[in-house]
Amino acid sequence: MQLFIPGPVTVSPEVAAAQAQPMIGHRGSDFETLFARIQPKLRQVFATRNRVYISTSSGTGLQEAAVRNCVGRCCLNLVNGAFSERWHEITPANGKEGIKLEAPWGQAIHPEQVEKALAQGGFDAVTVVHNETSTGVMNPLAEIAAVVQRHPDVLLLVDAVSSLGGVAIDCDGPGLDVLLTSSQKCLGLPPGLAFCAVSDRALARARTVPNRGYYFDFLELEKYLLRNQTPATPAISLLFALDVQLDRMLAEGLSARYARHARLAARVQGWAAERYALFAEEGYRSLTVTTVTNTRQIDVRALNRHLRAQGMAISDGYGKLKGQTFRIAHMGDTTEADIERLLTAMDGFK
Ligand SMILES: *Cc1c(COP(=O)(O)O)cnc(C)c1O
């Protein structure tokens, strides 16, 4: 089955096979060698000099970690879709106050709105979802980061779950303090791992925040990272797969990978605009997933049955957008040929 859903994505056979390597212990030298080999490659993919923690969880775990470690009392949650709304819910669930700055679903968060909200003061951090997978909107991260940078005590926590590895993200230039992602989206791995690049500033903040929890405590993750280990048993088979996939990504070349994602997005969005309409605000359309407004009121479930018979799947709209929209992911290792096959099959649906 070829998956055109925004996670999990199709995993290449070579990467899937890497998981079958014989198990090793996580406190031995083989593991430390593996971990040490992965770390610089991960930093390349994250385009950062910061450490990158590896978590055996999905990305949601690291949304929780970011708030838990970096927010003393209160943060500003930028919300324009389901995943940013989730982060807003995670905030009080971890005992912090979260003030919501909202834009309608389908629209981007604009930097002036953030500027205005931050002017009220009292925020320890800002949470932002770079690419809202529910709506197909890509927020202007660099511009938002430039605004946050003017507030020296405010950390910027970024969910790039459905963009990192598919879109160039400047981590160190604008000073992203936490930049997190999951394995099963643009990185093209099976689900089960999550990663976050953490700045020195964020780590210093964590030292001042009590009740950081246990499993996701940055200070513990740091202590173990320095000896090429993780605090608890990680998903070692997935780390074997990660090691191989990072090599494949770097062999393709990151800029070639980003260019491929941009070409796929242009192709899918051109196709969709001719036949339907695009849900996301113009100028802020995602390069990794397209949310199509179902202007022809097709039966999305029937469409998926039609595609399934040909070994493919797309996604229905997320949550309240079910039926009104559908989503085509063009992320990970997806090729032009894959997309052509999908669009031909979709055109064959009557
Ligand atoms: C998929 C997704 C998540 C949730 O990630 P999990 O790995 O499923 O926990 C969070 N944010 C965004 C933007 C996503 O696309």
C-alpha cells in the first residue's frame, strides 16, 4: 500500500529491513557507537549546532516535554488548526497557563498578531506549529521567530512534525529553542521515535523550572546524551532504521530533498486548484501536505475505496473538516512517479 496520508508515510524497503538487525543492549559500546554515529547526521538534518534528543514516543510526547521544561508559568499558544489546538490543551494538562492566540482554520498566524500579543508581557514561551497538517497551512516561521527574538526572555517552541526533513528550516539563525518532529512524517521512518533540537537557552531555562516530570526531563536527556545513551530503553530497532534513513537523506542531499517536496506540492496544488479548491490561504500553502476543499462534494470514503483497490490511500479531512476537505500528503520519500500514479487514479474516480 502506498500511503499519501500525512503520517505514517510509506517506508522504503531498505529502511524497513534495517529494523531486523540483531538486537543490542542499550548500555553497551555497540549502542554508544550507533548513537554517536546518528547524532551528527541528525544535527545536519535539523540544520543545527544544538543537541538533538531522541525520544521513544511520538511527537506529541515532545510537545508535552517542551512545555514542561521551558515554561515556568505561562506561554502563548499560537493556534490555527488541530495540532496547535492540541498543544494548547497540553499546556494546562502540564500545570502551565496557556493563552491562546487564534487564527481561523485555513489561515496563517501572522507576525503582527504575535507582536501584539507579546506586547502584553508575562510570557515565558511561545508555541507554534510550523506546518498545520489539519489545514495544509504553513505558518511564516522565520517572521514569527524574528518577532519572538525581540523578546529576550521568551523562548520559541516549534512543532515541525510534518515539515522537518521536507522543508528547509533555519533553526540556529532565528534561535528556535525547541524544534521537534516525529519519525513517521517527512523523515520517512516508521512511527515510534521523536526528536527535538534544544538550545542552550532552553536547557538553562529547564534548570529553573520545577516539576519537569521524569520521562521527558531535558536535564536527564542531556546527562545521558553526553555519554551517547538515553535515560530509558529506546526503540533500538527504530534507531537502526534511522541510521540508514539519515544516510539515504544525506545521499539525496537536503536541498534536493526540499526541492523535490516543493515540486510535488506545486504539482498536487495545481491539480487540485483545477478540479476543486485549496483550503489554505494563498501564500501560506504547505509544501508537504495539501488540504483540498471538496467543492464537488465527492464521497471521500468511496474515493479511498477506489484508490485502495489500486494500492493507494489518501486522508479524509481532519476532525471538523471531514468530508468538507480531503488531504494528500506529498512528504517523505514520495516521488514524482508516485504522485502521477495517484493523480491518474484520482482522475479515474467517477
Ligand atoms: C502528526 C502531527 C502531530 C502529532 O504527532 P504524533 O507523532 O502523532 O504524536 C503533531 N503536530 C503535527 C503538526 C502533526 O502533523
